[in-house]
Amino acid sequence: MLGGIVGPTVAKGPIIRRAGMVSLSDRLALDRRAIRRMQRLRDRYGSGPLMLRLPGPPRAVVLSPDHVHRVLHQTPEPFATDSSEKRAALAHFEPEGVLISRGPVRADRRRYNEAVLDSGRPMHRLASRFVAVVEEELGGLVRNKTVLTWKEFRAAWLRLVRRVALGDGARDDLELTEQIDRLRAHGNWAMLRPIDRPLRARFFERLERHLSRAEPGSLAAVMANTPVSADSAPAQQVPQWLFAFDSAGIATYRALALLAAHPDYGAQARVESSGSDPALAPLPLLRAALLESVRLWPTTPMILRETTSETTWEGQRMPAGTGVLIYAPFFHRDGSRLPFADRFAPELWLKEERAEPWSLVPFSAGPATCPGRNLVLLLSSTSLALMLRTAPPRPVPPVRLDPGRPLPAILNHFALRFEIPKVHS
């Protein structure tokens, strides 16, 4: 049964999506089936966690929202982020990244990430510059395109990501993106594929040339002025940002589809976008739309941890070294528990206190929550505001969302296309 849960996620590509497998999963409704399998496991075994009988190290799957809270809020001890699967996958392109570090080294790298990304601030210190970059890169799409495809959106999104992270000098460095995409594709195979060390070395050599410029108005400039230790490995943290920003682009594109399919919310979002400067204050509804996009279709479906010591669960012991799986789509889309499971519900994120604080984790939660959360929300909400400002894009076949029916458990972003209305003066 677990194969029907983990299998589709692995097949689609946990590190970089495989278009063909995403399309197949969509046609066969594999994500919906996986959620139903998780419901059956919960109904059969109760609150869990469920220990699995598999070859190799012990494995467990979390079945209770309260246990989601425990695991995420007791990270990194005793629930470490560097599970064996994650180490094998991320070593292909970020062998010294914070997500696969442990102990004092992890703490130092986490501090460094939070400092550069301004994790504690709702608005990054370079918000004005970043908003300008978004407008320069995505404005052309709105002005010059009559139909917008994922390929075109991703190309513009990655140009702005390279400028935000590395400066204008990296804007057109397609080779850098191609290199990390290839390394991420290798990471999909984890330990089943040898690490391409020459390619990885070429990627880091190219990346470090950009970082060495410390171009003003970029994260590279912030990095140059952020204290480091012997363990910080600054350049090794950047591939994770590029990886995460790519996933943020998927979520932004899907959020555009949600707003296009829900005209009342789309109209409210246009009012919000026309009356606020996103560099000065957050755009709450547009940020909520992005959060809903990730709740409905998590870009990190499998949250992995590994126990560093023996733990006890309702009187039962779980040994040290157990791999722990939180399957986010189950907790986000469990219709037996959540009345809003399969509808667009941005109001969830507009309340100061949510009714479901533990199990809705679009950016994870606890001490290992995504350090770039607020920066992603800034870039994504600004992008949505720009694309909605004049007239709402209209989704065109083959993909349409019907607000009168339950939203699908997967949204194939590769197939999403939008008609861009032209406003004539």
C-alpha cells in the first residue's frame, strides 16, 4: 500500500519534476488515490505512527496531525532533517547544505541562511529592489504575450531569480540553470545514480564567480556582509535557494490558475494589487492565494526526518535511526477531517489563528520551517499582482478548474496556459 503513496511522488520527481510523469499521474489521479490510501491506513491503524516492515533501516509514516506538530516542532532533535534519502538526493548539488547537516554545523548554517534571507522580517531589506526586478522581468510577459505557457513563465521567473540571488550579471546565465537542473535531475535518483562530480564542480565554479561580484541589490551582496564561520559554507547554501525558488514558481503559476478560476477572489486581488506597494507592505490576499496553492498541491509532498535517539509514542518505542515520513497531501486534503479540503480557501491564511495549526504546513513548520518563506511570498505575491493588475488572465484548454467541483489532487502546471487580455486605451 505504501508504494501507491510514495511511488507517484518519486516518479514525478521529488527534486525536479518530470513532465511526462506529472501528466501520467494527472490522468490516472494517482495523488487522489494516495490520499485515500493514507485515509485507509489511518482508519485501520489509528493515530500511529505506523512502523513499516521494509528492508533496511526502520521506517515510519505519520498518521496524526498532533504527531505532525511533534515531529516538526522537535526538529532537529530528536527529528533530524538529514534523512538518508535526503542526503543521497541533495548531495548531487549541495553536499554541505543546511538540510543535510547535523549538530552545531547545522545550527551555524541555519543561522547563516536566516540572516541572508531575512527570515524574521515580513519584508526583506532589499524588497524595493526585488519588486523592481519582478516588474522588469514579468511585465514583458503581460504586455507582449497573448497566450502564456509554463515554459515562458518559468524562463522569466528564473531570470528574476538569478537577478535576485546573484545580481543582474547572472540574468542571462542559462548555463548555470541548465547545470543545476541536470544535477537536480540526477538527485531524483538519489543513491541509484553516481554523483557527477565534474559537473558539480563546474556548477560551483560558475556560481562562485557570480557570488564573488557581490553585486549590490542581490542576495550575493547580503552574503558578502554576513558573518561566517569555518562551517557556514556560504556558496553551498545557494543551490537550495535556487531549488526552492523554482518550486515557488510552480506554486505562483498554480495560484494564478486559482485566482483565474475564482473571479470574486481575482477581483479582490486586483483591488489589492492596485492600491498597495508590495515593497512597503505585504499583499495579504495574494500571499494567501500562494499559500493555498501550496496547501492544495504541495511542492514538497514528502517531509522527511530521521530520529537521532529512541522516541516513545503512546507507550510504544521507536528506535533511533528511524526514517519518519509526513505525507503532506494527506494532511492538507483529508476531506474526512477538513471541510475545506478540496476547495480554494484563502481565508485560512487571513486569520491570525487558524483552526488547523498543526497539519497545514505549506512551508513546513517549527525550527526547520523554510527560511525563505517571507522572501518567496514577497516575490510570488508581487508577480501575481503584476499579472492581475489590468485584466485577469483566462485559463485555456486543456486545463480548467471548476470552482463548483472539488479541486483536483494534482494540477499539471506543465499543461496550464493562460490567455492574456489586451486592454486598449
